Amino acid sequence: MIDSTSEPLRFPPISHLTVRADFDGGALSSDLGPLILQGVNRQTGLIDRLAGAVQDTRHASYVDHPLPDLLAQRIYQIACGFEDGNDANSLRRDPLFKLGVGRRPLDEDNHLASAATLSRLENAVTARDIYRMAQAFIQQFVASYATPPKVIVLDMDHSEDPTHGQQAFSFYNHHYGHHCYLPLFVFEGLTGRFITAVLRPGKTPTGAENAMIMKRVMKALRAVWPDTHFILRGDGHFSNPELMQLCLDDPNSDFILGVAGNQVLKRLAADHMESTRQAYERRCDHALRAGQTLPPPTRTYHELTYQAGTWPEAAFRVILKAEAMERGDNPRFVVTSLDLPNPECVYRDLYAARGQDENYIKVMKNDLASDRTSCSDFLANHLRLYLSCAAYVLHHSLKTEVLCHTELENAQPLTVMLKLFKLAVKVVQYKDRVKLHLPSQYPFKALIKQVTERLFLVRPAPA
């Protein structure tokens, strides 16, 4: 709700009528989202789990905003498209955001926190708090399964996060050509569930650093799922001997990793590439004689005998995807500890599916502003990253648990915001109840009815 102003808004005349507007609508809100997100959080218990990971050092006598309320307010704002912390100065009086945090919507003595209060929270977290929040996300991931899964795919990927100032640990990265952070995201590749993330400096990580992070993730998961099969999956940045050894040390784990091409691999792939190129040229000649357009690329899959000197002594399979196309040859390599799948299945069905991980990160950055790490303090930026990650968890739970079998079951968060959250609401508060008046011509009445009914009937998450 925006403060009223004496200056009206002017619009061109319509049907000989002057059109003016003001901000004196009273108890109106532009977002139904906080109330929906509150229902999802009630089902998952995410915010209470995150709040329990942060040690609140404030004196209880001077606390107006409990830690769960602060986290809920900021996470709901991000999940509704308000990524800037300064938006809290207006939204703290919004009746729907107040309802979402569990406060009476129209009382004047219980407004939510201001931007300054949220900023103090960001700058108060410690390294221990951040570590416990990382563990809390893993616990949340485990709690999202009713029974232990037989197999999970741990998708690892780094994401470039440009910096524009004097942010701590902002380093120049030659690959991207500017100063940045390089956070590591870990998702479950089969479902898109978020597992955890680590905000990293902008330098390229070493294999020991990647293995250190994933060892802690796997240890936490193995403690509750002793029989689940783990598959580590990543691109060429993760084909490190340390990660391979990490899987060898766990008898119920495997890996499938990209490998950067080198002179030895290209020499071993030369005969396969030549035969694939000839097959593509024959298809091109046939298409030209028939007056057709050039055919799509020709791909063949093969297994090579190769082992880098830095790899563990165990023999691994190296898979070649030999691709010939109009623009030239495109050989790609993968190393895996899996024995059974044939080369085509390993590359096309197992490894290529990791591209979906980049879509998850794109959602995190574009829809939920995980790259708004503009604080000068590194830990404050780490908390900002986790707030966006929490918004992702809520949106993913909303999509998979509530919006399943609806027209929005495959929608991205931004689409959900536009069609489900951005809804004008008039709030009326009585002594014993609150009534929300929604637009009469809202085009998704049946959908909002289905969503609210599912959230109303669900049981709260156990403490």
C-alpha cells in the first residue's frame, strides 16, 4: 500500500470523460501472494527451520520483530517480485504482507520491519549462522521426501554473479571478463529440488574446494539415507580427481562428469569423428540432390580407453559424442564410473540432462534475484543469496505440491507471480474475522479456489 499523495494521476479523456487517479484507496493490496506463500510455508516449515539456524543476539526487551517474521517478510517480498530491500518501507504497511506474517492486517501498531531493520539483520549474521542455514536447506530437502529415494542426482554448477563496487571477495574472473562472485548451486537433478548453495569468491575453484563442499553435503544426506544411491553430475569444471575419489570412498555413489578435450582425447576420437563427418556429408549430398535443406547434425557415441595421470588409479569409462554439423566438428567427452549404460545412454540420457540445472539457476537469478549481492560485507551477501534460495524452495513446493494437475503446474515463478500473486485485494477487518474482496472479473477464479482449498486442508509441518 502506497502512501497517499495530493497530486492526482492524469490520464487522457475516454468517451468524453476525464480520468484521474489517486492513492487514497485505503486498505487495498496488489498482492495475494504472501497469503499463498504463508500456506506453502505452513506445509513445509521452511522459515522456522531457517530461523532456528540463526542465533538471535538481540536483547529480548527491545525486539519488535521476531526473527521468523523478519525472514518471512523478506522471503515473501522476493517471492512476489520485490527483490529490493528498500521496498519494505512501503510494503511493511501492506495488509496482505502483514497477514502473511501472521499479524492483524489493519492495526496501526503492528507494521512489519523497515528496510533499515532488514539491513541490520543482513549485516548481523555470522559464519556459523550461514553454515547452519546451509545445513537447514539440506534438512528441508530431506524432509521433502516421504520415504528415502532409491537414487538422487546431485547436480553441481557454478553461476556468474557480477559485482559492481567494493564487495568483499569480489575477484576478477578471466573467463567472464569482469569482477564477480562464483556461487555454487546444488540441485536434485531428477526433480529440481534445491539442496544447498555456497556463495564463493570470483576465482575459479580448485578440485579440493569442490570436494570439500560436496563431502559435507553427501555426509549430511548419507546420515539419513544410508541406502540411497548418489550420482554426482557436473560439467568439465568438476572433473577433478578429488571429486572422483570422493565417490570411490562411498561404495553407493557414482559420478558422471564432463571432460575438457585435450590433444590425447582428440587423437583418440579422430577416427570416430572422421566416420561421423563422412556420414553427415553423405546426408548433405542426398538433401541437396533432392532440393531439401541441410539435415540436422549427425551424432554417434563411442567409448574410449583413456585415463588422465591425475585421476585415481581406478579405470573409468570415457564416452565420446562425435557430432558433425554444418559449422564443423563438435567432439564432446564425458567420464563416468557407471558400468551398465551404453555410451549413447550415458551421454544423451544421463549427462545431457544436466542442462536442466542451468534452467533452475536462471529461475533463481532472473525471477528471484539471487544475484542482488551488492552489500560490501560477504556474509550479508551470502544471506541475500539464501533468501532467494528460500523463495525458490517455496515456489518449487507451490508448483509441485499445490499447482500439480493445473494449468500452472509447469509455470516458472514469474508466471505464477503474474497470474496468481498480482491480484488486487480489498481488506476488511472485523472484530472476529478478516474478509478479502477479490476482483469480480478475475480470470482464474477456479484456479485460485483450488489453490486456497488445498492449502487450507493441508496439515502444518511438524516442528
